[in-house]
Amino acid sequence: MIRKLLREPVVHFLLIGVAIFVAYGLVAPRDRQGARIVVSQGVVDALVREHQARWQRPPAEQELAGLVEA
């Protein structure tokens, strides 16, 4: 019974998946509290240009904040 089960491709697939999951857990960085995304002025300028091209007006302060946040 066990030998027949070990020949099933689905069991191989599950075992490989568990091995990948465990390996990732061992190598992945643990501390993510210091991670942050920095939006440069160039990116903000590109967002403003894109908004102006679409809506034919510069974004309001709240709109720009929403674009940067997104």
C-alpha cells in the first residue's frame, strides 16, 4: 500500500512543494519591519505627467497623495 502511494506523481509533487517551502523559510529574510518603499521625485513627476495627460489638469494635493500611496 505504501509503495503504491509513493509511486503516485501527486505525492512527489506535494513532497517537492513542501521541500521548496521549507527551503524558502530557511533562506528568506526574517526581519521585514525596516523594509520600506521610497518614491523618488522622478516617479512623482511621472505620476503628475500621467495624470495631466489623462485628465488635462494637474492632480489636486489629495489626488497626488493617493497616486503616490498606490
